[in-house]
Amino acid sequence: MKKFIYLSIIGLLFISCGGSDDPDKPAVNVVPTVPVLTSPADNKLCVDNTVSFAWNKSTDENNDPIKYQIQISKDNAFTQITTTFDGAENAASFVLDKNTAFYWRVRAIDSKGLTSAYSSVFKFYTASEAVVNHLPFAPELVAPVLNSALNAGTVSLKWTASDVDTADALTYDVYFGTANPPTAKVSENKGTNSFDVTVESAKQYYWKVVVKDNKGGETVGQIWKFKTN
């Protein structure tokens, strides 16, 4: 009987001490943290078209090995990706086209295939050999939120835009309507980055912005949309 009691106690001790070999390690796989971009800085004019990219390392609660995927595109919707690269280091260098606007982002992937969200998007311009006018960067959406549902009435369309030639004055043409793509120009050479429109119930609306500098350069933005209740 004593032998049985001893064996029972030992068994209970094994059960109570069972589990993961590492008590600090999560029981389930956790997504790596989102990388933070550092270089080239946002809105930077790169003198050389051999561009070095860097970002802060992600962390992983499971201590899984992490690799990174960088995407470099000629548009801020990442439909014209020129370069994509996977690597274990938090830095990479590429030769890119001269006198071109680029947009880039990075995400982390752990060894089990779990992927973080993409980082914020940074943009930069590669310089040409001669001094030239740089086109404005593509406009970025502020409001209304993409694919949102709004009430009928007045809606304020808002966006932001920038140019590495910081002395350039920017103006905007706004296209808006129910056609996709929108063809009706509802505002031209507007000096501010917002425009109010009147919308009806139960309709899908599309809009885009063309940003222009005072030296003849212009960049067409992507198409944004929302619907009404």
C-alpha cells in the first residue's frame, strides 16, 4: 500500500510539472511584430539610384526565426511592384530607375509561415543626372475611408500630397461620379486638399485626384470609392 501511495504522489508531481519546456513561451504561435521603417526616410530625395533600405527588427514571442519581405513599387497601391525580396537581415540595397517616385513597405514572416501586417508605406524619389523637376508623389486618401458607407447629403473629400521639390506649389483636379473610372472633373486647379460633394442615397461613388506642380508636372492618383445608405 505504501508503495502505491508513493507512486501516486510521484505521478501527480509529474502531471503538475508537465507542459511546455519553456514556461515563458506562448502555447500558440504568435504573429511577429510589424517592422518599423527607418531608411530612406519618408519623402526623401535620393541622390543616387542605388538605394539602401533599413528597418527596425521585429520581435517574436515564440522566439521563432524571422525573415522579412520588402516590396518596392512605382505606385502607392502596390500594383506596379518593381522589386520584392525576402531575407533574414533588416536591410537591403537595390539599383532602381533614376528620376522616379517609389513607395516601399516591409513585413515580417516567422519560421512557421505566420506573417505580420505590412509596415507603414514610405515614399522617396531617385534623382537624375541632370537637375530636373520631380513629379509630385501620388495623393494619399484621408476621407472618406475607402469602401465606407455614408449618409446622403454633403460629403467632404480629403487627401494629402507632397513633393520633394518643397518650393513647388501644388494644385489639384478632382474627378467624381458614379462611373468607374470617374470622368467628370468637378474641380480644377484647386489650391486646397479638400472638396465638398453632394451625394444621393443608395449609390456607389468613385473619385480620384490629379496633383500638379507649378512646373508642369502632374501625377494621377488611384481611384477611391464609397457608397451611400
